[in-house]
Amino acid sequence: MGIREKVNKNPGIAVGAALAIVVLAIGFIVMQTRGGAASSEAVAGKLFFTNDDGKTWFIDDATNIPPFAKDGKEAVRAYVFRTGDGTQFVGFLERYSPAGKKALDAAMALPIEQQTEDPFLANAGAMQWKKPGDAEWVGASDPKADAVTKVVSPKGASDTLTPVAPGQ
């Protein structure tokens, strides 16, 4: 009996598998947002950010929720990578939508005992990404999101890429 036949006879298995994938994806987003141990960029509570569309980047506190103001400009999170020859570049940028940022800021302002749910998990759908130089930010539910967050070396697809952590 093939997989398709098993799923047709037991649709609960397909629903369970789909739910497991969604839960894992949300968990990954939360860990990335919080800069937890699963984040490849989180070291001692610091992350990379940029306020010039990824041309340059700086290290700042992981508690900053992008976008935020830095030196009179809007700063967003920058995901920095290193090529096989050591060249570093920003693979993509991350921020919250304006409505998501407002909701997250309001939730974070509440004392922890008044928060009814995890504010980052509740606002995970407000995440947006874009490649440096692109005009359009892509939301978490947009089918283009995978392409935006997939990083390819400027030196070609066969080049080795390594995520860079602050301090490396």
C-alpha cells in the first residue's frame, strides 16, 4: 500500500503531520525572533542589524524588535553569512509589519503576569523578510517567503556558506 492510499484511508495521519510541521515552523520562528539557543546568530544576547539596507551592519542588543530607530534611521535585523573565501554579506533582512510591531510593543509593555500568551508567538505571522536592494517586504504567509530567506552565495551555488554570529 502506497503513502497516498494510507493517507486516504487515515486522513487523521495527514492532519497530524501537517500540524506537526506548522508547530515546528512556529517554534523555529520564535527561536529566531528571540535569539535563543537555536538561533545561529545569537551570541551573548546580540544580533546583527542594518540601517542601510544591508550595505553595512552592526551588532546590537537582541531585545531590539525590528524595525527600531538607530542613528536617525530605521534599523532591521540582518542575517550575515560568510562565503568559502571568508567574504561576509547580508543574505536577507527581517522586521515586523507596522501593525505587528505595534501589537508586539504593546504586549511587551505588559507585566509578564498580565500576558495571556507569548507575544512573539502571537505575532509570528507579522514577520516580514526581503533581500537587500529589494523594494518589497514579503510576509510570513506569502509563498515568496521561502525564496527570500533562501541564501545563495554571490560567488555561485556551489560555494559554501556559513551563518556568522556576532563576535565571530
